[in-house]
Amino acid sequence: MTATDPDDDWANRIEHQRQAKIEHFRDSARSPLPISMRGDAFPGLAYYEPDRSFRFVLPLHEHDDPEMVTVETTADGEQTYRRWGEFRFELDGEERALQAYRPADGADRFWVPFRDATNGEETYGAGRYLDLEPDRDRVDGEWIVDFNHAYNPTCAYNHAYECPLIPTENWLDARIEAGEKDFPAEPAGADEHGHE
């Protein structure tokens, strides 16, 4: 590949974003990690190699009447979203679907959480998230659903955080070997918020 190859640029952008996240987690006062895991004690973040086969450009099949749904959280709380539409794609020769949720405050972005067959083995047991922003992830009326950008909820790094759980309708029986892997250290408990 040459430096101008679109695939090469795509992979380089992913690597750049990952490096920026690593530096933020390690060095920033706003890192979600407890203070004891920052700096020299930072255990790192783990990722799959960028894989273009997990990048899809898809229409969003919007629901006629997007309904409000309540999502449970890791702290026995609840968060509310609007089930806005569905992304349909083929993986391992089968048609798959994921629901896209819009925040209840009406913000113009989508949350696409998912669980898959790698959870608890190579990736975080509770699942991972994708965030889609219209100015970044929308092209000619379709959306870029790139699992290489899948990331762990903050609870994967620090149990002090409250994270929404993955609705069962977004549990996939396929392996999504893309994006962030499980955190290579045990998350700290609620007594270590990491706030400074």
C-alpha cells in the first residue's frame, strides 16, 4: 500500500485515535482510571488490528414511531433512550441487526451498544459501545458503522462509574473481532473514583 491508499489512511487514522486515547488514559487528570493506575502504573489498552471487513456503510432503517426504552445500568439505575432505527448488515453469511438509540434529550447522535461472542473471553464481558455522530459518520445519507471503533464502557476501567447495560435485542451470536479488547487490569472498586 502507498501512503495515499484510502485503506492505509483509514488504518492510520484508527491507530492515531487509539494512541490519543491511550495518552489521555495514562496522563490526563480527566482519565476514567483511578489515580493508582495512571502514569507509570498504566497497564495499557488492548485492541484488535484494524480490519476493514468490520466496517459497514449502511442505511438506518428508522422506526415509524420511535419508542422510549428504559435501559438498566451497572449501579441498578436506569437511563432512557429512544429506539430510533435499525442497522442491518451481513456477517458470517447471516443477516444481523442492531438497534440504534438516540439520547432522550434529543441530541442528534446515536448510541449503538452490542454484545457478541467474544465477550468474557477477549473483550469486556458486559459488551461494548459505538457512538455515531452525523457530521463524522454520515456519508450521502448512509452511516459508517465501523466496529474498529468499538470501545469499552468506563465501568471496564473503574467500577465507580455507572454504565448502561446492553439491551438484549443488541446481543449478537457472532464474533466481532474488532475494536477494543478487554482492559488488561482488574477495574478498581467504587472507593477509587480517580477524581482529582
